[in-house]
Amino acid sequence: MPKNEASLSPHVLIFPLPLQGPVNCMLKLAELFSLRRIRTTFLNTHHIHHRLLDCTDNHTYFTRYPLLRFDTVPDGLPEGNPRTGDQIPNLLNSMDAVAVPIFRQMVTSGGPYGPDSENPVTCIIADGIFTFAAEIAAEIGVPLLYFDTISPCGLWTYLCLPKLIEAGEVPFKDDNLDEIIINAPGMEGIIRRRDLPSFCRTKDLNDRIIQLVLKEDKHIPLAQGLIFNTFQELESPILSQLLNISPNIYAVGPLHAHLKARVESLTGPEFRPETSTNSIWKEDKSCISWLDAQASKSVIFVSIGSLAVMTKEQLFEIWYGLVNSGSKFLWVRRPGSVIGADAELEIPLELSEGTKERGFIVKWAPQEEVLGHPAIGGFLTHSGWNSTLESIVEGKPMICWPYFVDQQVNSRYVGEVWKLGLDMKDTCDRAVVEKMIREVMVLKKDEFLETAAKMAELAKSSVAEGGSSFLDFDRLVEDVKTMKITRK
């Protein structure tokens, strides 16, 4: 028989989009819940969970959280699928067919987390793209919170898409990408066509991603609240707009800094100050020793994240720009990130010599540790939201080369609104790369570092006791404990 609803202890089930960024971010939220003694189940796909265990110490690290457990579902894709950014529509379709029925069975009557189980789920936290979560949460009568791990400014452009289509701003009527967008409240005078998410450049409104986003737009308001990995001092105007969509907004980020602050505030032998990287790629820590030998703020860090890809031509343009800039550089070149470069690349002598003299290349790096290293003076990034926040926390200026979805929006805000770096979108030319590196690392170095340091202080203050994100997380915890269950 179902338990008395009033006697149920809170049990949160967190279901992330199975990609490095969302998993990393939502796993930190799961750890924060666990620190507050809330039973939490983290639902991963088989593929991601196996990679997580292979690449990190999480199989021992999470033994420190007795109320945190992992469960898995298949994503339905063949093991050899690269699961890169261009595969996301296929991943979502496959999960709809394979993972969603299993998830539904897990949380309904007879399932391990259903109302008849020993510890039934009392709240679902799902990635915002998982529109199926609204229907399943309603079916079992438990509250749903959506957690969009992209930026709030990025999500807001998603939510403005119906209005942009109705007003005729999307699809674009011509090729002028610098035309200012009008029908995005709160972004007036900021967002140009080229700064909208990459999928807005399609001429076909039946495009799979456009249709996915329009479906998400209808489901987001069905949740009892929205969780964001951001802080009020960074995105207050956008968060105010989002209150028109949801009655409860929880800005609890930057989550990696928030978790670190909460762990460090605890005492007792069961805790240690360091936190896990949650990486699904093997980290090469030899780059830290190399950084230790470099001068303060002398190295530009380069990474396009876990999903973005580039052509061989773009690879060489960035490479020449790095070498010609004269700066030291640490470059993460993820396996599979260069299209058609499986075979050995023919590297011009000047690039080979320049890299030996001033560069260091690894397949993957411990990014939080790298960005926090005193030798790093700037970050050439794809503008993924986790990377952007990690750079903000460490006070490192950015050169933004966005790849897709919210990254176009993020890069505009970094350059135009927050003044934390330069936006290099829609170009990949060695002269531009060189010029921007020189601006960030030499010509405007002090100016950028000063602005970045001020924002870093605001970020750290937000997760300290009494800060905006600290208080929002405490409010989230209390709401999770008291949210009404309406099982039929």
C-alpha cells in the first residue's frame, strides 16, 4: 500500500541529458542535496555512467554520500556512436524510444521508485529538453522541477522563439546577420541575428531542433519551478523575465563553486576539501606540471569542450594564430574533435617549432584546476555554459568561439554585456585569432583582468553563506521537502 503522503521522506530523482556538460552540472546539484541529507537518485545512461566510472574516482568518492545512489537506463544508441553535438537529435529520439518507457516504469506503481516502493520519488528534477518528464510527473502526482543547464540568457532566447517566428524575425529574411533582434524582451539592443542560438539560422521551421525547442517551450511552464546554474548578480535582468514563465526560479550557481564552498564549510572525518571533476574523459594532469613552470598570467588556455568539432582548416587557422601571437598556450585537443583528422596530420615546420617552444597539447585536461592556475591569463573557449562559469569564478578573460545552441548567446553576453572578453563568433582566421589573443593577453590585459576579478568576487560571494545562490539553494531544499504530492 502507498505510504501516508505526510510521512514520506523527500526523495529526489535527477535525470540529466546524457552529455558531459549537463551530467557534470547536475551531479554537483545531486551532491549538494546529499550534503543536506536528502535522498537522491541520479539517473544516468549506461554509456555515460560507465565512462564516468572509468575516468574519475566517483566509484569511491560517492561512498561518502550514503543517501546518493545511481541508476542507469540505456540510451538506445550503438556503442560506437560518437555522441557529439550533431548527434543530439538522434540521441533524444533514441531515448524517447528506449529510455523513457523504462523511466516511466521505474517511477510508477510496481517500479523501484514508484508510490508502492520503500522510498518513493517525491520530486523529479529533469533536464528542460526532457518534455516527457512533465507528463510522467503529472501521471504519478509528484512535483517536477526543470533544470536547464544551459545559460538563462540562452534559454530565454529559446522561450522567445515563438514570438520571433510570429513577428517574422525567424527565419531570417536575408543574410544580414548583424541586424538587431527586436522581439526578445530584456535583450533589446544586445542580441543580433548572429547571436541567436545556432538553430535559428535555418530557413526551415520544420527543422528537428526548431521543433524540439518549440515543444520544450510549451512544457517548461508545466514545472513547479526552474533551476539554473547561475547567480543573480550575473543575470538578474534575464531571471526577472523568466519569472513570467515560472513562479519559482532557483539560481543556485556557479554550482562547482557552490559545492566546493559547502564541502569546505563542513567538518568531520567523512569529508575532505577537494571535490570530484565528474569528467567522462581521462584527464591528463601532466599539463599542471608544465603550467607550474610558466610565468603568472602568461598562458592562454584553449578548449572547445566535449561536443564541439572543427575542420582541419579551422584547426590550422587557430594553430597559426596561437603560434603567431607569441603567447604561451595550453591546448586541449579532444579525440574526434577535428573532422577527418583520424590519420596523422602533416604539420608545417613553423607550427611544430612554435609549439615546442611555447605550447603544450593534451587530449583532455582537469579544466577547473587549469583555469584556477596562476599561470593562466586567458581562455579561448567554445562558450559552453559550464566553461563560461568556471572562467568567471577564476577571473579569467575569455575569447569566445561558439559552436552551437546557447553558445552564440553566451559569447555575446561575455563580450558585450559583462565585458569579460572578446566574441570571435563566425570567424576562424589566423590574423583574427592572433589579434584577439594579443588584446586579451597583452594590450588590454589589465583592463580585462580587473573586470574579470570583480565578477569573480561576485560569483564567489553568491555561494558563500548568506549569498544569493546560497539562499536560493536553501529555499530549494525547503521547497523540495514540502512540495505537495497529488497522487490519484
